[in-house]
Amino acid sequence: MNNLNEKEFNEKFRHLLKRFVLKESSSENQGYKPLKSNDRSFDEQIFVAVNGQSKTISVSSLAYTRLILLANFAARFLGNKIDVNVCCANETDKENLKNILDLYNLHQNLNIYFKTFEVEVPEKYLEKIDTQFKLTDKDNDIQVNFGQIASNFSLKNYDSNLKIGYVDSVMITGLCYQEFLTKNLKNSSKILTICLNSEFFQHQKFDLILRAFNGNEESHKFYTHNFICTGNVKVDENETSTIKVTNDFFDHYRSRKEFFKYSAEQRQMTPEELSEANIENLTLFSIIFDLFNTNHQIDIKKFKYIDLSQMELDDKVKLGEQSSFILYNCARISAIFDKFDTYVKQGRFNELPKIDDLDFFTLLKTDYEKKICSQFLFKFESIMDEIYDSLNQIKDSSLQIKINISKLFSFMSDLINQFSKYYSKIHILEDPKFDHLHNIMHARIYLIKLIFNFVKIILGMFNIDPLRRI
């Protein structure tokens, strides 16, 4: 992209404008699809389970919040609704999860089903398993040969520790999975499960047991199954903290919200900057950013926690710097748009010309502009294509799938950092009396429209709106 000639540069720039800025329907609402002649539609079925019966991880934990947000990202990216089976131990868990869904407005992308099955005894499952996969030990207890099941069905890359073992318990999530297969294998031969790393082994057992049932149709025995796993989230415990630090989402949501409000007051921000909507957006996005700016498969060992009682004593407390920087620069770009529109209405500026009437290659000539185009804007589609392919190319060669959200976040951060440098050095809105500079200004407006819309699309995958005012 660095060596594009004038024609190639203009074609690429105009293509991006037509696709992501000028089209009437916004990409983030319809999902994303690559521009390929053999454009595929997503035909995999996605299973998501939240196990509220876990003794170690609560439904409202940061770990499950990360998992649900990842499911929402997949739904938003693909333009599909995804069913999430939530196996709650009590009404409190149910209400907590509903509150998280409401805060992030996840209901538009996720169908949530709360399950209250009675846990079936292992014997009931054992009766259904084909005898060729069962063994009897010296005490006449039944064991299952998981390794043989995997071998018989030519399943590759399943955990090597899945050998001969007892079915000591069948969690509710296993029953949800059985229902899911019965419903969805009629329409697809590909299944994608989103689960915690800590539950990956158990989900493989569910898979093998259900394939081995007597009387199964062929579709219930032979299908492709892949997993998207998310790591656990542990809190960075501050030694000076006077309170017990937890990994509960709401503890962090409340403390971060107070922190952002406190920080805004300390900097004597305007009432608009202190608005509930702005503080809420900063809070919710800071949590998302800290959950996904690293590989989702990896455990987060030091998730930042702020002890509000220490804030006045510690002026060096830093939280959400990059996430806030992204949102504030969105507001900065939005302010430029507003000022330009005002000047157009006043007759001081001409309206934006048609994109075919501008030679972007010649007009966007500074090193900052060339770098923004070649290193960021022109690479956006390839990054999005990579994520789409990861979700869409379900295959046997790799059991786990990595969705490179962290790469998308890195792209967004670097793009905004580059825009900030550009903004500090270049006058985007030129003096209205210099008519000969208007075309340069128009090209720059189109440039920052692309920057704004790309960031808006990424934020939209998590139901976050860019700030419009600062």
C-alpha cells in the first residue's frame, strides 16, 4: 500500500468512502462481509453457555462478562443473533446478568435463555451410550472410553487426557448443549462453542458423550465442532487497598464510574463533559478495552481495580487512559464536522464535493496523511476480513479458534494516536477566505470521516457509541 500510484490510491480511497461513509445503511448494523466474488454467508451454529452452578466463577464475574461480550462481538460482527444459554443457580444471578445485559444493551444481539433443568444423574446418560464405548471396572461401575469415541469419529486435536474415565456428573450446560444439537444439526453440520478456558475440557466431554448415544442420526455423530475460549480474569490487588478486592463486574463498574466522575471534576470539566451519558460511556468502554486489548484466550492476571478511598491520596492513579483517549478524539473529530457544517450553512465554506471530483492522491500530501492512509485506512478491510474468516472457516485442523480482537483494538489505538499527532500539526479547517485551500480541506474532511467511521464500526461491535461532545 505504500507504493500505490495516483490511480490506485484514488481508487482505494474512494472505494473506502463509498463502502464505509457514503452508503445509506451502516456496516456495523448489518454485520461485516468481505468483498469477494465467492462471498459466503455464515452458516455455523454458535453455542454459548454460562454456568451459574460453578463454585469458583459467578455469573456476574469479569470472566463471564468477557465471554458474553465476545459472544456479542461475534453476533454484531456477523449480523446474526446468537442464543446464550444461562444456567443460573439462583434469582440473584439472573438479575445480575440481566443488569449487565442492560448496561451494554446486549439484548439486540443476544437471545438470553435462562435454564432451570434438574441435573440428570450420570446413570441416565450412561444408558444411552453405545456399549462399544463403555467399560466396567472391578466394582461394576461404568466407565466411558472417551479416547475411543474420538478415534471412531476421527476427531482430531481433542484433549489427550480424554481417555477412560467416569461420568461423575453432568452439569446443566451439558443438557443445554444436547438441546442445542437437536435443534441446530438439522440445518448445519458445523458447531462453534464459546466457553471459558476452564470449561473447555468439560465441553469436549459433552461433545464426545452425545456423539456416542445409541440411535443417533448421522448428523448427530459427524459434525465439525470448534471452540472459542476465553481466559479467566483476576484482579490486580493494590496492597494499600482497605477493602476486599473481587472480580465481580459490578464492583469494577461502580468504582470506575466514580473514578471517571472524580477525574472529570478534578479537571474542572464542563457540565456536558460531566454528563451521565459521557461518564457511562467512558466506564463501559474502559472495561471492554481492558478485557480485550490482549488475546481473549489468555488469562488476565492483573485487571486494574481502583480503591476509591485512595484516590485523593494518590494523584498518579491511572485508569482507562487509552480507552478515554479514543473516545475523546472521536468527540474532537465530531466537533470538526459540526464546525464545518456550521460554516457551510453560513455560506463561508462550500459543501463537500463529490468524491470523484477530488484528487486525494495530490491533496493528501503531508507525511501524516500518507501514513494514515497507507498504514491504517487501507489495511482496515484486511483486518476485518481476517476476523470474518476466523469465525467462518470452521475446520478440523484446529479445535480452538482465535478471534483477533486485540489486533483490532491495537489498530484503533494506533489510528487514533496517529490522528492526534496529525491534528496537533495540521489545520484541517482552513481559513474560509483562502479559496484555493478548500479542496485540500475537503479531502481532509473525507480523511477524518474515514477515521471516525472505522472507529465507530469497531466500537459498535461492543455497542459503544463514540463521544460526540467534549
